[in-house]
Amino acid sequence: MEKFYDILIIGGGVGGMSAAVYAKRRGKSVAIIEKFALGGQLNMINDIENFPSHKLADGISLSKEFADQVGNFEVDLIYDEIQAVDFSDDVKILNGKKQVYKSKSVIIATGVKSKEIGVNENDFLGRGVSFCAVCDANFYKGKDVCVASENGKGLRAAKILSEICNSVTIIDKADLSAFEKVNKDEKIKVISKAEIKQIKGQLKLEKVDVSVSGEHLQLTTDALFVELGKIPATDIFKGVLKLDEQGYIVTNERMQTSEKEVFAIGDVRNGVLKQIVTACSDGAIAGQFACQK
Ligand SMILES: Cc1cc2nc3c(=O)[nH]c(=O)nc-3n(C[C@H](O)[C@H](O)[C@H](O)COP(=O)(O)OP(=O)(O)OC[C@H]3O[C@@H](n4cnc5c(N)ncnc54)[C@H](O)[C@@H]3O)c2cc1C
């Protein structure tokens, strides 16, 4: 039977989990709907030095501590992806891939997602294409890899990869000749003013087709790391909620959005600092004010 919740939280990162703890302690029925894994971006971080209660933490362990606390308060956990929302009525409706969910209030904690190249990279996910160098570098020890970059956004990932891989080729739309002049890492090569056109392979990624100043180039590679930066995960809220020019959800200091009883927290909102502690703080505020109905 369909369950009607007081509060539904979309996204189980640190923001969503903090909101759940605050709301559940006020005696409300609360569920987190998460499409992938609790912890969100935390699962991609090796070392965290600025979470005040931990001298040094790794993201996966810290995420587990958050999840344990959510478990202690018996928050319902639903694994589903919300694909459309209707906030026009008092009853808020969330359409998931698997089911429809209803509640009095909604807290949006969908965070940010990686910007895509826009070719066929998703066909090779887990088969040579990765969106996280920190997470997947180790799978390519001693291999030759490429980094899809934009205005130098892939330089940090290239440095991480060069410590493990045999060679790293940065493919960037911009002119990175200034970086090339100061680069002392012989493993890192740069192809500037280049655009990835297609990704090819049989069972796994084998080749990347690139256009460089109008000329076609085919690179043989073991992996392609897509490092084009992050964008807010707000596609399903376009035309529903007020977003800023970069697509982040606009909120007031109580985390209220442009719709009644709909809150947004953490990296997905137009906050000035996007960190673990600020996502937790947002979650606490929304968890509190969502309980007022
Ligand atoms: C490499 C890296 C290093 C970082 N280092 C630090 C650091 O040292 N210190 C620090 O404080 N911060 C750091 N950060 C930033 C920090 O991780 C984020 O600010 C914080 O985790 C944001 O939490 P969030 O809950 O807002 O969003 P997220 O962690 O992005 O969680 C969003 C969740 O929502 C889910 N979701 C999205 N859309 C849907 C949908 N439609 N349906 C269901 N579920 C959905 C996602 O799967 C995800 O689990 C780092 C981030 C990265 C990537």
C-alpha cells in the first residue's frame, strides 16, 4: 500500500541525511529517496581535513557514520530515482522510476552532478569511462589514459592520474599552452583547442576521436576521465521552482524555495559555500522548518 509521508527527502548525501535526523527527532514520518548510494559526493573523497570532529577522515567511512545515525532514527530509505515532480497542490507528488511518492513537505538535496561531454560517453561507463579520477584512478595502474577537460578543469585529475598511470593526455577545448610551458611532469601531455567527437571500442573503450583545430585525430587509450566540472542536479525542477542563472535552486535563509513546503539544501541550492558542514547546516534548518506543517 502507498505510504503518505510528512516529509520526503530527495537525495541521500550528507545534506539529506542531516535533514532526516532533524525531522525524525521531531516525530515526523520521514523517508530519504536515493537513486544511487547514501553519502553522495562523500563517496568520492579520499581525505577530509576540515570536518570539525575528525582530524582526518576518508569520505566512505564518514558517509557510513552519517548512514548509521540515520539508521538509529529509523528513517525510511527508498532506492529510486525521482524523474518528475508536482508541487502545485498541498499534497506533493514525486514520480520515481519505480513508484509514485506523496508527502506534505519535500526537501530537495540532489547535490551536483558531473558535466557530460555530450557524445556517447555513457555507453562506456564502467568500461573505460569514469567521472571520478579520485575514485577510479587505481583501476588504471600503469595504463595510458586521457582526461576530457574544459578550461583546465581536468588539471587536478591529471596530476592524480600521473602518479599511478603510465601516461595522461589532457584533451581541452581551450588553449593550455601556458600550462604546457610550466608543466614539469613528463607523463602529462596536452592537446589544446580539441573537441572529443566520439568514443569507440568493442567490449571496452579503445579509441577517442578528437577534432583539433578542424583536423581529425584518433587516440588509443585505456580510459577516459571526464573532468568538465559540476552542474546542479536540477533538471527535474526547471519550470517548477525558481532557479538562479547557473541553475541552482533559489532559497531563503530557512531553505524555503519558491513553492510552499518545498525546501532545498546543500550543493543544489544557491549557497555561498558548498561543503560538508554547510550541507549539514542547511539540512538542520530545513529539517526544522519542514516540521512546522
Ligand atoms: C572530490 C571532492 C572533494 C571534496 N572535498 C571536500 C572536503 O574536503 N571538505 C568538504 O567539506 N567538502 C568537500 N567536498 C564537497 C562536499 O562533498 C559536498 O559539498 C557535499 O557532500 C554536498 O552534499 P549534498 O548532500 O548537498 O549533495 P551530494 O553529496 O551531491 O548528494 C546528492 C545525492 O542526491 C542523489 N540524487 C540526485 N538526484 C536524485 C534524484 N533525482 N532522485 C534520487 N536521488 C538523487 C545523488 O545520488 C546523491 O547521493 C568535496 C567534493 C568532491 C567531489
